[in-house]
Amino acid sequence: MRFFAILNFMKYIKELFIILFISFIGEVLRYFIPLPIPASVYGLFIMLLCLITKIIKLDQVETTADFFLLAMPITLVPASVGILSAWDFVKSHAWAVVAIILISTVLVMGVTGSVSQLIIRKTEGKKK
Amino acid sequence: MKAFLENSVFWATILTLTTYMIGCAVKNKINSPLAHPLLISVILIIIFLLVFDIEYETYQNEAKYISYFLTPATVCLAIPLYRQIELLKKHWKAVVAGILSGVITSMASILLMSILFGITKQLYISLMSKSITTAIAIGITEEYGGISTITAAAICVTGVFGSISSSIVMKIFRIKNPISVGLALGTSAHAMGTSKALEIGPVEGAMSGLSIALAGLMTVVLAPLFANLI
């Protein structure tokens, strides 16, 4: 049993290594390409490309990746607490800012969903 | 206590995990969209910092180790996307058109309301990219002279509000197709919308994750156009 536990441990270390290594390549690209695109977005596309070309197989990253995805909201907590230090700048325009945020969020959600749904229905209608 | 906290490495991590676990427990007890673990965690931490009179910077300085994991977590969004790759190939036109229309709606509506409410250019720039992922948005805000903490705060409010209101908004606009639900959540409410989408289903989650990346890239391209319109 102990032997198998160690085998599994190696599997997770490798999964973690692949994910962190791709994040690192993303950082390298971020350093050399002068655009405000973060390392994580480069990394997302590199990971997708590696999966499509089968350089990385799904079961070589899956378990750790699913853990990271479930834990993602936790990584957003510290930045969100930053509302504390932004408050002084926003105070005088608070209502306008809140209105802008709420209204535009609803509009974006509605428009994105409706436009894509319309096109999906059209293409599926043609095939029938 | 302040002197201790400034030198302690783990307290901010412990505080974040504890409040998040409380958030999860509350969510399991009451089934309301308002019981969002992230929202509960953030509110509890803010109360803690205010009660003990601790500067945000002190917390941020120790909690940054948690933020480090946002990058690998975003990289992992490629996995649900790859699982749905056939669906993406089939509907790429709807995906691109949906996200692009969302990005334009976001920037145009923020521009119009900023003019209407008469807010300063600096504030407008800080809000301009609030529907996309924090890492890209802060880059844009700094590039065009906004205040990055406002952007981070606006992104958080957007994300929480987007995930809380999504079920009602989807009903009002009659958005039922899982692909469209995912695109709508990811384009409007970035990573927080995506964790909501992952809860709804695998197709929703994959499309929402893709939207984070594509909406972010499209906003980078359109930002110079919109930045000088006020």
C-alpha cells in the first residue's frame, strides 16, 4: 500500500509541475511581448495547444487542474478586499459608479447570451 | 498585535481560508445566490481589518501567496475547454460574435453612462475594463492612466453581482442554450462568473472560461479606441 501511495504522489507532483511550468512559459512571453496581456492568458492558450497536439494528455493534468478550478474563487479574495483602499477615490461618485457597474454587467450578460443564442439557433435551423 | 501581524507570514492565509470555509458552510446551509462564499469571505475580512484597525496593505502583503495561484488556476481553464473542443469547433461563429458583441456593449455602455453621470476621465478609465479578468484589466487601467485599486474593486463587485444576478438575467433575456449561458457569464463576470458557470454544468464552465481569455484579448484591442472618447 505504501508503495502505491508514493507512486500516486509522483503523479500529482508531475501534474503540478506541468501546470506551473506552463504558467512560467506564460511569464516569459509576458516579459518579451509588450502588451497588457497577463501570463495566465498566454498559459491558457499554451495548455490548450499542448492538449490538442497531444503533447500533454488529459490524464496527466486533470486531477490537479480540477482542484485548481474549484479553488479559484479563493485566489480572488485578497484582490477583492482591495475595495477598502479604493473607497476613498470613489466616495464622491459612489452612486454613479455603482449604477455603471450594475447596469453594464446586466447589459453585457444579456447581449452576449442573446447574440450567441440567435446564431446557434440559425446554424442549427439550417442543418434541419 | 500589529507588530506581530506585520511579521507573521501565515495569518492572512489562515484568515482568508477560515472566512472562505465559513462562506462555504453558510452556502450549504442557506440555498440563496446571495450566500456566495467569496462575498462572505471578503465581507468578513473587511470587518476583521476594520475592527482591529489593520491596513489593507498589511493584509495584502501576506495574502499575496494566495493570489499567486490565480495564474495556474487560469491556465487550468484550458482543461474544461479541451473537454468541449468539438462543441467549440462547431459553434465558433456564435462564440466569437457573442463575446465581441458583449465586449463592445460593455465599453459603449460604460462610456455613455460616464458621460451621462459626468464622472472624471480617470474614473472612466478605471471602470472601462471592469468586466474582464483582473490581471488584464489592471494592465489596461495603468496603460491609460486610471487607478488600479478602483479597477480591482469594480471587477470584484461586477463578478459577485454577475454571479448572483445571473439566473434572473438569463430568465429575462430567455437565454437557455448552455453555450450562451456560459459565454454570457464569462464575458460579463470573468472568473467569478466562470466558477458559477462550472457549478451549472461542464459546457457552461468551458465556454465561460474561454470567454475570460477572448473577452480580455478583445478589450485590449478595443481599449485605445475607447480610452480617448471622454
